[in-house]
Amino acid sequence: QSFWDAIAFFPLLQDPIYILKRELTWIPFFGWYILKMRMIPVDRGSRSKALKAVVAATKQELARNPRQLIIYPEGTRRAPGDEPAYKYGIVEIYAQLGIPVVPVAHVAGLYWPRRKFLRYPGTIKARFLPPIPPGLDKQEFMERLIGETEAACDQLLVEASNAPNPPPMPPTAVKRLSELASDISA
């Protein structure tokens, strides 16, 4: 939802490794730093080739130096409350690496919206959810990942909307809050 999560979690983690879009490595200084830190860039042009390359690079890096792996399963930012669009790549990475996945939920996009210079006052809350253990069936893993993450995001969206001074709600958040209210009253 926001650039906030890319920087907010970094100091909290021991030695994270991010899977990120290759274009970020082209930014002078910042991109060089990303490469020096042995992050894993993804060429999003050729999906099947890119996925194989990412899995291989991740296996190699984790074998070399066990680190916390950070993945954005949707691949791009979306507005708070918008329909989820999780990519299948997370399933393959999960299945091939055999490591637990700790989903993280937040609605930072309410306070630090994507593609906007504006920042809104308030407290961004994030929730680290219970780990999803390795070894689940691919379908079961994806259902758990989406179901648990989106339920926690919905809860945080409702909390933000009920705050004493709520941030401006984008149309996607207003629509989702309306859907949640309908589900509760039904």
C-alpha cells in the first residue's frame, strides 16, 4: 500500500533480504547499495524465467547466509481496501524453500498513500500474524495467506476508520468498509 513498509520494518529485522523489482537497482547510490546488500532483483518481464531465477538466487543466498526473506506477494502496491491480487510466485517460493511464512498486515496506505506526496497524521499500525508452517499444500497455503492477511487488514482498516481523527479514506477503503458493515449486519 505504501513505501512506508519498505523502510519501517528494515531496522526491526536482523539482516533482511528483500526480493524487489530490478528497476530499483538502477537508481544511483540506492541501487548500488541494494546490490551490495545482496538483495534479489526480479526481472518482471519474463514471469516463468524470473520466478526460476528468483527461487535459485534465494536458495543460494539463504544457503550462504541464513537471513529473513521479505517478499511482497502482490508485487505492487494497491490502495487500502482494494481487491487483493496475490501473485502465484509466493506459492512457488514457499513450496520450494520449505520455510515458514510470517504474514504482515497494515493499512499504511491510509497515512502514506501510494503515488502521492501527501502524508496524513496518525499512527500506522502493523500486525505480524502467526507463521504459516512449511509443507502445506499449495492451494491451502495460498488460501491461508490471503484469508489471514486480508482479515487482519480489514480489522486494521475498521480500527483506523473509527479512530478519533481518522485519515481521509480513499474510495477503495470506503467501499470495503461498506462491504464489511453489510457482512456484519447480515
